[in-house]
Amino acid sequence: MGETRAQFDVGGMSCSFCAESIRKAYDRTDGVDDVDVSLAHEEVLVRYDDDRVDEVALTDTLRDLGYTVRDPDKQRRFDEQRAELEDARRKLLLVGGASILTAVLMGWMLVGTGRFHSQSLAMDLTTLGLALATMFGPGRYIATKAYQSLRRGIFNQHVLLEAGAFAGLLGGLLGLTVFPGFPTVHFFAVSVFITAYHVLSEYTSLVVRTRASQAVHDLLDLQPDTARRVTDDGPEEVPVDRLEVGDRVRIKPGETVPVDGTVVDGTSAVDESVATGESIPEEKTPGDEVVGGSVNRTGTLLVRVTATGDDAFLNRVAREIEEARATKPGIVQLADRVLKYFVPGVLTVAALSFLFWLVAPAVWPGGPFGTGPNVQRGAFAALAVLVLGYPCALGMATPLALIRGGGTAARQGILMRSGDAFQIFPDVDHVVLDKTGTITVGEPAVIEIVALEATRTDVLTAAASAEAFSEHPLADAILDDAGERDIAYGDPESFDAVTGKGVRATVDGDDVLVGKPGWLATESADIDATSDEIDRLRDRGLTVVGVVRDGQFLGLVGIGDEIKDDATETVRRMERAAITPVMLTGDNERTAAAVADEVGIDRVMADVLPEEKRDEIGRLQTGEHSADGSRSAADRQSNGGHRVAMVGDGINDAPALTQADIGIAIGAGTDIAIESADVVLMGERLGGVMDAYEIGRESYRKTRQNLVAAFSFNGIGVAAATTGLVHPIFAMIAMVLSVSVVLANSFAGQLLSGEGVTTDFSVPEEGPTADDS
């Protein structure tokens, strides 16, 4: 059979340790050739030899590690993820309640008795019960993951956490049964608190990622549920999934095209922005292709189905998004790089500390370490090392960067949805920009009027009067421009729309034609004198409409997509930051080149399909070639790629947004683009791209400062803990202090300036929309 690919949607991943654990497990599985793990989207893509291993064994490996494998059906998969979020919220409530009750008991013991250890068996047993309930109730899944990881020789945060939790449990049991002077309550409290912290951190991570899961779910909702199939017996309403290749479907004006197909009969203007991203509809006549999800604007079409199921456009885009997520270059958080060595180091130091206080007094009787094995001091040392070594502040360093930077960004109209974006932004050296809706406004507008035998006002008045009854988007642009200029125009006495060509109307008794120059020529209008102007407007990427009244050529109207006010300045800011701007668009080469020249972009790729956009992003990332088809000398020497940010707003941009190191969506765009992105710019302002870059760079600087502070506390604390003189309660106080330092460093500037802190991790019940974002 050869190499086969299997893609899994995996529940329960919370940090890059999880991704690394999955990679290591599959690396040790016979028959697996390669594996890509996307932490951000909880997806795994495995390439394997199905003669040596089957898909069942691959899913069993994930389940053995303690992760869940979601249903391949996209709707059920989304429902499962929502259920996981509810389950995580329930676990958080349970561990939160146990933590509060434990803290109250500890406080009452300290205030009421003034002692660090309890003299009440009832209190000891109560805290023991809370510890057991927390660890083996809502926290049981952590123990499962730790066991399965340890069984495969993988040391991760689950192993370190469970080592601390079980050490606390063991210390408390020793206090109950062997050493009456042990601080039993505090030992049990350690088990409760570190388990609760881990549940909280995983819940927060799950909430932040849940929004991204809507992309494919929302994308497939664009396809209508039913279609009007035409048979020999007449039309019938059938579910879209019952259509077969060769069936014919009738699509009326205003309806969404249900499937991919070829026009058999009829002419119409079809809005294909779902596929091309372009705002001006395409004129469709018999023989032309249409794609599912596009909108039929003017005429009725009879379409023969050419693709269904997985071969249909929307399903192909959904598959592109999923594959892009799974193969997207991973980002290993700075903290996780260090934790790769920190975790086994802490476990080793804890074990050696315990052994030292058992062995040293026996080896050196009468020395400074006592006269006999000191089990209590060894237990204190081991537990304190595990508590002080547990990277609570370290684990909070990156989330706090998300909160701090997210709050700053939100005040500037930027939604930072991914913690990875903060770390990657400083390394971004290429920004790929879609054209329509990103560099341009995304709506047809009158850009230029050329008056020939009349004034510009006369040209626009005649065109607006003739188009007053038209439903075509180009007519809307003309009428909108007339309204903005306060030009009065009347209704035509007669009106006839010539589909795909223009309109014929009677205005104040005059015959007026408005439409394509080629059509006007067939209607006896002399366009020879205007050919140079027509070519000039087309070279600017504009759609040219001619206006003729009673045989006299009044002028030309150039309609196009207006460039955003801040587009040119944003490109200049990129260049000042040593970032290369690249335009990647589905529009034609002439229009793309005209827009690129106006804003100052040198590298342009036009006529690019959605799946090709994703491929081009991938080539930039791997260094296969630059967007202009070449590679720099530095690239050839290093054989490396680029860090790429992609900015877009349409469904056709979604696979590329997901593939890019950082996907940036224009908030006025489609929900699919927004849900596929790491950063969302509210409204239409393009300058937010560089604002987000600067915020990300500053937030990453704060993260590095936090890591230095956290490791300083951990390092000093672990060293002190090995003496066996650090009481567990002081170890927990030190852990709280380390978190406080990280908090102060993260938010002191904001709090002093009165800006406040934004910590909105809520998830709408019905899923996010563009307005929510």
C-alpha cells in the first residue's frame, strides 16, 4: 500500500510539552515515517506505512497518552470540543472549591493555634480527603498523562506536577503514621494547590483556543442545506448532500450557489468573492464555471453539478485549513525550551536531597549532618524542592504576556488571539498582503471620470439616471458616487438591462447607453477616439464603463477598488522595520501591478488560487524561494526560510492565514478569515499590522524579563530547599512571591498609568462572529 496519511483532532493538549510527548511516542512507533503536531489547533498529521501499522494503533497511542481523539465529522467534532470546555469548567470549579476550603482550614489552624502542624486528627483527615479528591477526581487525567509519559521515558510538566502532588501526599501520610511533628495539613495542601493550578492553566489555554475551532464549522455553514434539482418530471427540493455529478440545479437571483458546477443556461453576475476575494462580480454565461458558496446576483442560472462531497470547493478549502494547521511550523515557547531540561533536573535534585539526608549522617557520624538517617529532614528537602521547582511563575510568564499585550492591543483595536504571536512577531521578516479588502477597501467605487463631450457632472448624471433601476454592483458604485457628490438624477422613462454588457434607458426623452465599451461599439457608438483613455484606465486596474447619450459619447467611468488611506504609510513602516511586503492576490496581473505600484510594493503574485496562496506561504517559510521566484544569497547560504505574517480578509485567504507563522485578519472581513487568524484588526485599518508587530515585540521583551525573574526564584529556592530547613509553607509563600514579581513586572506600567488590565477569555455560546471579534 505504501505511505498513508491520517489526521487527528486531539483534545487535551495544553503546551508544547504535550506536542513533544506525542512526537516522541510516534517516533518510537514502528511504521511511522513523520508526524506534524499543531498545538494551537490541537491537530496531529501522521504519515505512516500502512503495511506496518494501522490507524487504530495510531489512535490507541494518543489515547494511551491520555489525550482524546475527536470524531472526524466536523460538526460532531465541534460539539465534542464544546463539551470538553464544559468538562474543563466543571473540573475547575471542583478544584477551586477544594483549594478555597483547604486555604480556610490552613488559615484557621495558623490563626487559631499558632502552629504549623495540626493537633486535630479530624483536620488531618479532612485535608487528606481534599487531597485525594482533588488528585483522583478532577485531577485524575493529569496522573494518567504523567504515567503514560513516564512509561515511555518522557519527562514533562505532568510528571513534575504529579511528583510534587504525590510527594505532598506521602509527606502527609508520614505525618499521620510515623512522624507526629510533620506539618501534615501543609503537605496535603501542596497536593491540592499544585493540582488546582494546573487545572486552571489548562482551562485557560483551552478557552483561548476554542475560538479558533469555529473556522471549519462556520465555513461549511456557507453551503445551503437544500438545492432546487431539475429533473424530467420538474423541479424538486433535495438536500445538497444527495446531489450527484451530472445533476442540474436551478439558482435564482439572490440565492447562494449550492455546489460547484458549469452553467448550462442563463446569464448572471455572480459574486465569487468566496473563492477569489474580488469585490466585482463575474459575468456568467453558458459554459462558465461557478463555485459553491458564491452568490447569484442578477439572473437565473441552470447549473450542471461537476463536484460534490470532498471534491467541492468549500470542502477543499476546509481540508486546506485543517492540513495547514497540522503542518504549520511549530513554535516552541522559550519557557518550554528551558523546561525540557529543568523538569528532569528538579526531579533529580529532589531525589538526591532525600537520599542525602538518609545517607550523609550514616557515612559521617557526628558530623554536621547529624548522627543518624534524618527521614523528616530528607522529606522536607525533597518536598520543598518539588514545590519550589514547580514552575508556577514560569508557566505564567507567557500567559501574562498574552494578557498584558492583549489589553494594550485591544485599546488600539487589535485582538491578539494567540500567545505564539507575541513570540513570533519579533522574528517576522516578510508580511504577505492580500489585495482586496486588505490593501483596498473591498467595495467597487468610482475612481475616475473622463469627460469627452460633456462635463464630469453630466457624465455622472446621465450614468446614474440610466442605472437607477439596475441591481448590478457597478451600478451601485455609480449611484453611491452621485449621492456623495450631491448630484440630482431622475428615474428613467424606460429601462432594459442587457446581461453581461450594460443597460439601455430613456432619460428625459434621450436614449442613454451605459456599459462595456465593446458593447457600445456594437450599438454604433464611436469608441476609437477613446481607446487611449480606455487603455489607461485599464492599466490602473479599473473596470471601464462608457456613457453614450443619443449617439454622443459623453465619457468614461473608471470603477475599481479604492486603496485604503493608510496602506502606503503601512508599507513604508514595514520597510523601515526591515520587513519585506509581498502582495498575493487572486486578481489579474494588470490590476495587482497597478495597486502594488501605487502603495510601493515590489513583490507581486497575481491570479493565485486559495490552495496556491497556502503553498506560496509554505515556500517562503521553508526558504524554497522568495515570492518573486528567486532566493537571496543569504537564503541559499543558510538554506533557511522566513518568518511570515499573512494579512487577509476573505474565505480564499483562510488556508494561507492558517499556514502563516502569524495570520492577521481584517475584522471587517469574513468570519472564516477571522477564525483562521492569530491576530484580528478591528475595522478596516491596515496600520494595525505594524501596531500589532510593535506590541508583540514589547510583550516578548516582558516575557523574557519574567522568565529571568521566575528562574531566579526557582534556582535560589531549589538550592535552599536541599538543606531540608525550608518548611513547606514557606516554600509555597516563596512560590507566591515569584508569581507576584512576575505580575508586578507585567502590569506595573499599566496600573500606574491607569490603563487597567484586560483578561477577557470568554467564549460566546453560539460561537464568535465578526462583530464579536
